[in-house]
Amino acid sequence: MNQLIPLPTSVQPADGVFLLTADTTIAANPATAEVTAIAELLAAHLRPATGYPLPVRPADGPPISGRLFSLALDPADSSLGDEGYTLHITPDTVRLTAHQPAGLFYGGQTLRQLLPPAIESATPQPGPWPLPAGMIRDTPRFVWRGLMLDVARHFFGVADVKRVIDLAAAYKLNRLHLHLADDQGWRIEIKSWPELARVGGQTAVTTADGRAWPGGYYTQADYAEIVAYAAARYVTVVPEIDMPGHTNAALAAYAELNADDQPRPPYTGIEVGFSSLAIDKEITYRFIDDVIGELAALTPGDYLHIGGDEALATDKADYVRFIERVAAIVAGHGKRVVGWEEIGQAHLSPTAVAQHWAPGHAAAAAAQGAKVILSPAPRVYLDMKYDEATPLGLVWAGKISVRTAYDWQPETQLPGVSEDSLLGVEAALWAETLTTIDDVEFMLFPRLPGVAELGWSAAGRDWEGYRPRLAAHGARWEAMGVNFHRTEEVDWE
Ligand code: IFG
């Protein structure tokens, strides 16, 4: 029980093991569609390697053969909150209980990690399949435990995004922030402005080796498929349309969005801060209202991210006015506005969320009652190289070793911002230098689990306590086919 990531709130090992066997059945209680789906998802992770049928049955159905393996909701135990669970394993029973369904999903992720690494294999492996006896009670520290995937600099298709969701949800992350538009690409179909995807979806960043890369975009059906896949794994999708800067793709698609009514040429470099929507043109706000309206209708989550970073081509007073007007548009579509911390320069409602990354406006946002997400670039910008030998990635925020990404304290990151202003943490994977899912996995693993632990586990963790637990995950990633960086910082088992 000493290889779990994120570290649970409390772990009490006991003697013995519960053996998964061919006659193990999984009882769902109540056998609602949602609880049954969680049980089926867990069984789907356990069937390939074991070869066992692991049928899911209603708990109140006919007597169940073999020993009891149950997932049950406990409406009475509100102390477990929305995401907490208890996992009680004895040689004869596995009892996973939660107050809300998400807790059953998270208990299932812990249960996966209690089985040998070979459980993650897609093909039958020799057993046995022991679950160590003991009692785990676990609730998360922060409500926002996120990963941002930049699909604008380079496009990653639905299958790649589903893979990222699988890997993030396995470590109890619950927010996938999709950076859907930037200077180099527009990645989401907007029916009322069809040229955005048709033109903006054509391009991507030309990599340093001079290679041009195909663009791409999500149809609204693709986006809905991603949202549904994420929701089944208790991940909320947070879509971002960056504005007023980082907008060259939109400015190339529609001449009228430019102050001078001239379309901008498509851009495939990696400079930032040169583009701006036309702050004083009314069509800009019709455009934004249409885009946010369509995106909000496709997004069940509460949040809509408007970017707001690096608006160096926008006059400061214009920027403030723009952010305040767009925040009202977002609220008008029933969503909570999220923005990079520069939005702290504008007047914000207390329901707003500012994402800290570098430039120092988070305290101004928190002072207005807004909440803060921590994405400190020198810690969790996982597009930074591990070290000078890393073939991929940038260096502007410094090299980020596995230890650097883990060994910091969220509560002391922002002087002047108290813990109750903190919603949580989010790793950011910008894609200027990343073009394939292998590149994404290489930069995320082994660093992402550490950020997930900072989001879920109680304060007071340390590197020396974490490092040996991480060492046990290399074999799991090998079984999962994850292209992880075999850093020498960890003594892989
Ligand atoms: N900063 C830019 C990103 C990206 C990043 C690469 C933010 C909020 C540098 N803005 O981070 O678009 O270019 O590390």
C-alpha cells in the first residue's frame, strides 16, 4: 500500500490479501446507471490482464457467488464530500464506498494501483491478482486538479485527447483545460463563423527542424465526444478561446475582425504578443458572443476560459474594458469566467477565476474575491525541458526536473493570496515543440503525477517520501505503453 499516487489521506494496512479470481463479481449498490457505469469502467481496466469476466451485478440482485467485491454509495457519510471514498479490503471482501459517484471512480483508481503493475497490460498476464488488505479513507485537498493541453500550436485528435484523459484521470485529475485557439490555429468548429475552423484549422507551428505540420480541428460532434468521454471519468472540460491577444488565426479567417479590415496572413512561428482583436469594433463583441454562445452550449462544465494573456498589442485601458465586457458575455451564457492572471487588472466578479502563471496579477484578482488556480510556470509548465539533454520543449521558465515539478508548496506560492482563495493546481502543456502523443506522454510522465498529488493530497508532502512511490509507477507506465522519460532522478523498480 506504499506505492499510491496521489498519497491518500489515511492508509491502514492489514494482514492478508483479497485475491481477484475468475469467479469474482462486482456488486453495484445502488445499481443506478451511473454507479453501474463506474463499476463497468473499473472492470474494463481489470478484465484484459486478468482474463476474468468480472461481471457487474446489482447488489440487491440474486446471491452473488464468490467473495464480495462491492461499490456502494453511502448517502449518510457526507464527510466524504463530493469526491472522497473509503476502500476496505479484507481476505473475503472489497468494499468501496463513497458519498457521491465520483468518489467511487476515484476509489477505483486507487484500487488499480493496489494491484500488480501487470494489471495495466492490454493482454492476458499470469496472475495472481492480490489486493493487499487494509483500510483507506481518502478525500482531496483542492477541488481544481487540472491539466491544460495546448491543441492550437499543434493539433491532437480525439483519440490522443482521450488517451490524455485516461492518463490524467488515473491520477485523480478532474479538469482538462483545452487551449482551443491561438495565433497559429483555431481548433473548434463554430457554425456561425465557419471560416474560423476552415481557415484557422489549416495551420500549425512549423517546428525548429523546418517541418510544417498539418492543422486540424474538432467538429462540434468531436468536441461533444471528448466532453462525454471526460465526464465518464469525472473530468470537466474547460474550453479556452484566448483573447484579445493570441488571435491571429481568427484575424486571418475574417478580415472584418481586424481594426484595418485587412485579414492577417496565417502565422506558423512561435512569437507571442503581436495580435489583438479590434477592441473598438462592435463586430468583435458579436463574434465573441457567437463563439462563446456555441461553446457554452457544448460545455456542461461551469467554466469558460477567455485567455487574456500577453495582450501586448492591446492598449492597457482597452484591455481592461475588453475583459470586463467579455466577462459579462460569459456570465450571460451561464458560465463562470476563467482567465490567465492578467485579467486581475480588470474589475472581476467574485465568481471569476484567475490562473496564475507568471506575470503577477493573481493577488489583484484574489483581492476582488476571485478564486485562483496555480500554474506557476517554473514549476508546472511541463513544456519546459527536464534538463539540457531533453530533445523537446522550451527553456524560458527554466528547466523543470521531476523534483522541481513536485517539490513546492501551493499554499506559499503566492504571497498575499490566502489558501481559501486557491481553487487548486493545473499543469500546463504548451505544444510549440510537441507534435505527437508520444511527445505529450514524454513531457507529462513522470512529472504530471507529482502535480496531481499536490492537488489531491494533504499539505506537507516531501520529495524523499514521494520519490520511492514514483519509482513503482514506471512498471505500470510500461504496461500501459506510456512513453515516459526514464529520468535518473528516480530509481525505477
Ligand atoms: N506563454 C504563453 C503561452 C505559451 C507558453 C510556452 C501563457 C499564459 C509561454 N502564455 O503561458 O501561449 O507560448 O511556454
